[in-house]
Amino acid sequence: MTENLSVEQRGLRESATYDRTTIAAIQRAAETGIYDIRGWGAKRKLPHFDDLLFLGASMSRYPLEGYRERCDTDVVLGGRNAKYPLHLSTPVTIAGMSFGALSAGAKEALGRGASEVGTSTTTGDGGMTPEERGQSKHLVYQYLPSRYGMNPDDLRKADAIEVVLGQGAKPGGGGMLLGQKISERVAGMRTLPQGIDQRSACRHPDWTGPDDLAIKINELREITDWEKPIYVKVGASRTYYDVKLAVHSGADVVVVDGMQGGTAATQEVFIEHVGIPTLAAIPQAVQALQELGVHREVQLIVSGGIRNGADVAKAMALGADAVAIGTAALIALGDNDPRYAKEYEALGSAAGYYDDFQDGRDPAGISTQDPELSARFDPVLGGKRLANFLRVMTMEAQTIARACGKAHLQHLEPEDLVAITIEAAAMARVPMAGTNWIPGSGL
Ligand SMILES: Cc1cc2nc3c(=O)[nH]c(=O)nc-3n(C[C@H](O)[C@H](O)[C@H](O)COP(=O)(O)O)c2cc1C
């Protein structure tokens, strides 16, 4: 008699501890004996930008008129030492995602979209492709622990260099690229065998600490004639100390990637259990820069879960100079598009849930090296879609900044923000809405 009743109507209760996802994970592990690897970032609910709200101006503050009054969005990155700092029209940049994880067409589209709106894109754990270089006005070249695709000529072709020490999805860990994505071209660029799983190193083999990093940064400057800004990217964990050490080592720009940050492939246990939320990392980074007297002189780029203009504005109000996006950019290109719903289902996933970037069977042709699947992706159209998305993000951030009375996105400040949860208030170091209370500050 109960067959027509819903689970709730039957009085069944799902365990919060052993919920269905947990049960499925145990069953999968028991069946296969293999730990789960996936892409994307942390999926658990964490304190995030949604837990913050802006205090729009009214009487005590004066808003700017949306259609008549300017609100600038430009940013200069890397002026501390570089002869040619990057001048970007919007503070929303594209994060490093490797050729290998992504198809050559997807990399090209990232360059096209970024260039159309005057922002930068970044190579990744797989070197620089000519298509990407050709279509990117501002290209940041990653110098990675894996050294995959490392090529001194490409260093010179880049507009900036990003020394990657870690990623928010896996601080302390190395990346993975499974054999099915190691095509002849990918293998050639990484000088590794085709079709065999590749695990990248978790740390740079030729230095062990900040003193060595300072030497490495100087080497990079010398071989590129002191022309290019040098970024240092860290996964958010002991952010206050890491940012201080990065600055002492000579970084012109520090990139802090929070726990929600995407990855092409990592162990699920790592993604969900290592690192700290983006929201918690920003004030630590800003404090470190302020104490060294270099906030705004050494720019801070924040990434990890940035999805819209409100997130951009919030990150900037907390003290970031710019942000970087990965997952949202892939979605803008067409990843997880409901158009491919049936094909995602055939892979055991669903549009909106597809995170098996490592599998190389992406029906959207983005996270794959399969020639037939990649051919489905149109880099020109993908670039247009990304440019649209970047414009929307920038305009959304401007809308908020004007409402707070700011003529430049960089004028947003912590005072413009309140929190709606105690956790977010404590992490972001802004008061709970309607109070002066910042938990943990003694105020
Ligand atoms: C498909 C994919 C590939 C990535 N590859 C790299 C990489 O090669 N090097 C790197 O430093 N970070 C890599 N990342 C991380 C991004 O640079 C960035 O830190 C992260 O995606 C930001 O978080 P978001 O995805 O929530 O925007 C990758 C991320 C994705 C989604």
C-alpha cells in the first residue's frame, strides 16, 4: 500500500551522516578498490560570497547614477618591478587551465574571449599552444612544479609569468592527467609518453623554500629582461604566511586560489578536505600585504568560486585588485550545456553535474583530446560567449560599485559589506548585518 507514497510520506529519514552520496561513495569504493578522481572544485557548502551583502548608499553615502556617471574598471598588474606591467580593462581574468585538460580549441576560445574584453588569459600545466598565444592579447605563462611544457622561448613570448606553488583545490598536492587525454600532441608538449597517466609533482624540484624562490624569480626576470610581471600563485591554506613569503621572494602579483577553486582532476578526498574557503583567505592575504606596506603595490588576484559580478565586487571590496575564473569560464564556453543532456547521461552523469574532466569524453568538446568530440567545439563562438559573460560580470560589478557611490571598482572597501552568517562575518572580518559585531575581532 505504500508504493505510491513518496519517501517522506513513508516516514523514511535520510541520515545526515550517511546520506545517499556518502552511501554511494562507500559502495563505489567497495566495488572498485579505487579512490575517486574528479574535476571541478569543492562541492560541499562552505562560507562564501553569497553570505555577504553590500550596503547600498542612500543618505549617509551618495550613490552614482548608473547611466551618466563613470565607474572605471581598469587595473594595472605587476608594476612593482616589470618594465611592461599588464594594463587590463576589467579585473576579471582567466585562470590557468592546461592544454591537455582542455582541448586546443577551448584554450584558443579562452584567449579570444579574454582579448575581446581586454583581459588576460593564462596557460597551464601543459605549455603554451600557438593557437592560444595567437589569440591572446595578454597571456600569462605558468611556471609549474611539473615543468610540463616548460620552454624558455615561450617564457619570452609571454606577457607575464606565473610561478605556481599550489592550487586551491589541492594545496600540497600535484595534478593528474589520465592516459586517455595524453594524445600525441599533448605527450609531445610534455615530453612524456602517449597514453600513460601523468601525475605532476606537488612541489618545484629545484627549490625548497622562499630563499630559493627569490633566486628563481630573479633568474626568470633576467632571462626575460625584467620586462614581465612575475606572479606567484598559492592554494589557500596558511595564506597570511604564504603571501608574506611570496612578497619577500619578489612577487609582483600574488594569486590566492581558495578551496572552492576548480581543478581538472584530483582525488575527491583532497578537493573536499584540504585548504580554506576563498572568503577566509582574502582578509589574511590583505593583512599580510598591508603589514608589509605593499597592498595595491603588489597586486592580489583572488580565485576560487567566482561566478558573477557580485562575487567580483565582494572580492574587490575585501581588498583584491582582480579576480581569476576557471569553472565559470568553462561553463560560459558551453561546458555542462543542457543541449548535451542525453550524452552526459550516457556517461553516467548529467548536465550541471558533469565533473569527470579527467575522462576525456566531454560531449561539449571542451575537456577532451578526442578529435571527434573536440571538433564539435567552435572556438570563435566559444570566445564570443566568454566575452559576453565577462562583460556581464564587469557590468554587474560596476552596478554594485555605483550603488555604493564608487567611481572605480577598486574603491569598494570592507565598509561596504556586511555578513549574514557568523561564519562569514568572522572569516571575511566584516560585521554581521545590522550590528557592529565582527566575531573574533574583539569588537
Ligand atoms: C579544467 C581545469 C584545469 C586547470 N588547470 C590548472 C593548471 O594547469 N594550473 C593551475 O595553476 N591551475 C589550474 N586550474 C585551476 C585554475 O587555475 C583556478 O585556480 C581555479 O579554476 C579557480 O577556481 P574556479 O574554477 O572556481 O574559478 C585548473 C582548473 C580547471 C577547472
